[in-house]
Amino acid sequence: MNDKYNTINDKIKIFEEFCKAKGLKVTYQRLEIFNILANSYDHPSAEDIYKKVKPKIPTISFDTVYRTLALFDSYGLIAKVQYLDDKTRYDPNMKPHHHLVCIKCKKIQDFYWPDIEEMEIPEETKGWGLIKNRYLELRGICQECLDKEKKNQKTKL
Ligand SMILES: [Zn+2]
Ligand SMILES: [Zn+2]
């Protein structure tokens, strides 16, 4: 738990410092949107974020949320993740990381694999050009969905 709180505070701090450095105004709306994103571990869509920010800022429009996310993205504060459906999902974690993707519930979870960063790249990729980062996506069925499946099977029997 402690760990999680530290990461959120770290993210907010990085966000504020980044905005200062780039001359981007830290408004209440922007901070609130970023805060919601930093507190989400499921890579939410713009709609998900809008639903969460609306009770806090009732006057906010979906368009504002969407434009704010696009602004964050253009500044490299967050990353876009596109997977399984056409909806863009947002990632507040800018540390090098990889994704575990559930093909059932479309949940995207971060994981770290420092070995990947240090591994020698395959011969066939050499000469391709400049590799800037390494990203791995592991797809499968998450434990929650596996449990659900098991339960359903039991009730059927
Ligand atoms: Zn799942
Ligand atoms: Zn991620």
C-alpha cells in the first residue's frame, strides 16, 4: 500500500515539475485529470476518466477531458495505449515498462522486466535502424477472468 502512495505522489511531483519546466500551467482541472490517471492502474479510456472527474468538477465537458489528455500526450507526460478495441487508453506510467493484457476483460496491467532492457537484440533486427525503446505485451486471461470461468463451469455442472 505504502508503495502505491509513493508512486502517486512521485507521479504528481513529476507532473508539476514537468509542467513548470515546459511552461504548462498547472490548473485545477489539469491536476485533477492527471491525479485520476495517476491513481488508475487499469489504463483508463477518456470516457472512464471523464466519468471519474465529472463528480469532482461538474462543469467539465468530455471535450475538455479529451483535449487535456491530448495535451498531456503531446508533452510526453502520458502515453497512449491502443489495444483490442478502438478506444484509446491512457498510461500515466512513463517509466520503461511492459503490459499484461487480458483478452477477456481488456484489463491492461503494468509489469517490469529489466532483463529485457539489457538483453542483446536479435541479429535480424540489427541494421534495421535506431531502436529507441523496448516494449513487450503479454496477452492472456487474467486471474479474475479465470476464476469467473471456473465458477461458471461449476454452476453448469
Ligand atoms: Zn480479465
Ligand atoms: Zn502501462
